[in-house]
Amino acid sequence: MTIETPRTGDALRVGRRVELADATAADYEQFVEWLSPDGDVAALTGDVSERVTVDALHADAASGAHFCTMRGLDGERVGMVKFHRVGGAQDTTFEISGAIGSSDLWSRGYGAEGFGLVVEHLFEDLRAHRLQFWVGLFNEPMLQMVMRTRFFVLEGVLRERKFFKGEYHDVAMWSMLRHEYEALFIRGEWEGRPGQDAWFGTGSEPKAAARRTLAEYLRRGTFTALTPFER
């Protein structure tokens, strides 16, 4: 993830191998082909195997979702990204999802760089406070990518939340906050995450008290969705 060349032509963000641009009507047609139940799709999150139409994408966009196209620097479409604001008008929390379109393009770094470009766009251009995304635990490539970067915080697991290929799967939520983004990519403080105790000293006293209450609950060894993964 780099902040080097913010815009070129109609691109929102430009990386070393791909660029991020607002989706066009022709792009929507391609998205529908990629996202069809029989399509050859590598999903960045859990949004797969659901029947999608151009009208449905336009309706989604009309309700506040924003679709972007990932293009190679030669102009070829390689994938798509969707993000939308979560919460009210003053809440700058965004949720991201997306896909790489063809198996020929998997494991080439397009998804990782495209995902990084949308993260930059949200924090730099739209002044996000928080971004979040889901990873279905059936999606090993995306899970490996997120764990390898170590930029995002695992927040929790929704048990058997997503039905995919005949069975229910767990889904994990990951996030990044603005102060983490700035520490990592603006100031270069790669080891600069606040310590565990610092979390309880931020925000108002009621906010800190609620966090301490939850921490005490977890210290009792109560079963949670993460407990099976800790053994």
C-alpha cells in the first residue's frame, strides 16, 4: 500500500500495476458477468454466489453504494470494488467488498494492490474515520492476504454467517481506524500500534468503562466465537 500517484486522467488512485476508477455502465455489464453464480470469481469478501443484475447494481448505487473498477495500467479491467457509508451522515465509517474477475489474474497481486488503493481513497479523499470489511473463511486467498499484510485488526467472527457451496461458513470482520492508517502510511510507524492498555484510556469515561466491563467478562474465560481458534 503506497501513497505515490493520487490521480491520472479519470483514475481515483494509481498503483504500480493497477488503477482505481469510478465504474461506468460498461463496467457494470462486466461486473454482472464476473459475479454470476457460475462466474469465475475470486471474492475479496463474502459477497459471492449471489445472482446480480445491472439493474440491481444501479439500485444499489442509487441507495448510496459506490462502485469502482480496478484496471491494469494497460486499461484492461481486472476487478471491481464496492464501498458504502455505514451509519448516518456524520459517520465516516465505510464498508468495502469486491472481486477479481478471472482466475487467470488470481495470485498476481492485483487484488492486494487494488484493495490498498481503495483504502487510500477512503482515508485520503473521503476522510474516513474507520473502514471495515468481511472475509468469508471459505476464501483462503483473501484471508492469507489480510493476515500477511498485518495492517488490519481482526475484530471478531460471525459463526456460520454465510451460505456458500452448500454449507454455512464463518465470516471474520477486519477493520482499520484513521489513527492506525496515519501511523502506518503517513508517519511510517510500522511498529507504532498503541499497547493494549492504551485502548482503555481513549475516549470518554463511559466509553472506557464499557470497554473495561467487556474486558472483565472475557477474562473469566467465557466462550466466544474466537475461543475455538485460540486452542
